[in-house]
Amino acid sequence: MELTPLFITILAVTGLISGVINTIAGGGSNLTLPALMMMGLPADAANATNRVGVFMQSVAAVQGFASRGKMPTHDLKGIMIPLCVGGLLGSISASFMPVSFLKPVLLFTMLSLSTVILFRPSTVFPDEGEESLLVKGNAKAWWMLLFAGWYGGFVQAGVGFILIAAIAGSLRYDLVRTNALKVLAAGAFTLIALSVFIWRDQVVWIPGLILAASTIVGARIGVRLSLKVDPKFMKWFLFVMTLVASAAAFI
């Protein structure tokens, strides 16, 4: 693999866009994974290397939301336990199985979610002023969070939408706080997955660090946008991005 100026530019630009998209919605890895594979990385190494940028953009986004008082903390333990357990199981699975295994799952999940957003938006998006729920005693939310963690540990692409469905749909958080919890959750299970990939020596560090630098900038932009954008626009943006993720599952 040769890091040419063209490839560095592609990584920087896709990383920046990915950081914005992942912070306000999801699906940014549908850009960065193909960019890494275009450079000649095999699928398993691209999947592992991509996590460097995802983790760093998550840290930047968490700091951004927390500094603006938009990070809910009253049920973090309940949310993080199933996510981290799932992330560990998913990353171990990904280390030994091909990423293509999940393409049908990604396609089904994205098409289902886009259909729900279009025809039954209240299923995913709570009404204004609706109180959030706790994970304790909510079996549906617990299993959705476990699946989101497993999926995110296995392959990053599309996990933001699953996290939104679990956090906003099952726990009824508004979109801003859902995004805050989403990036915190993504950072947590990505750290677990990254640890497994480092242990397996599957991370290619130079392109990973280039992605990390650009996704940090994108994440900071994404935090600002998510606080200013109209919720109705956000719902349509999520709908469009789920369709994009669906199309990516065919590739």
C-alpha cells in the first residue's frame, strides 16, 4: 500500500464528511471503508483501521455535546452495559469472520428503518416534551442496545441508525440527546473493538491517524449543526441517509 497525495486527500475529505454525518445521523463509514479499500487494504484491515477515526470523532463529539449541557447522564450505566457487552462479542466475531457476512443484515435493517421513518415516524422520534425511559425493566431497549453494540463491534457502517432506533425509539430521547448518547455509545464499543483489532495486529496506523485527524474536525462541525438544525429537517436527513446506507449494502 502506497500513501500518495491523492489517497491522503481522499482520506482527509472522506474523514471530514464522515465525522459530520456520523455525529448528526450515521452512515459515515460507508464513505471511509471504501476509501480505505481503494488504497488496497483488505476488508478486515479496512474495518479495523476505520475504527481509529471513529473512536477519535466520538471523543470529540462527546466533548462537544457535554460542554453544551446536552449529554444525559442519569441512565448511562443501564445504556452502556448491553452496548459494551455487544461490542465485545461483535468485535471478536469480526476479527474472525468476513465483513460481507453482515451485508444482508445491513440492507434489511436500513430498509426497515427508512420505512418506519417515512410511515411511522413517531415509532423512532418521540413527541416534543415526552419523558425519556430507563433501560431497567425495558427488555426491548436492552436487547436493541445489545444488538447495536454487537453490530457496531462487528462493522461500523450503519450502526448510528441502529443506535438512534434503540435510544430514541425505545428510550424516547429527543434527537439532540439521542445523538449525544449515540456518539458516546459508539466511542465505548469502538474502543473495545479497536483493542481487539490492535491485539490481532489488523490496524494500519498511518491511514487510520489521517482519518482520525479529519474526523475530529468533522465531529466538531457536526455537533454545532445538530444543535441548530430544525428537527423536521433532521428526520428527513436521517431518512435520506438510511436509503444511502441501503444502497451501500448492495455494493
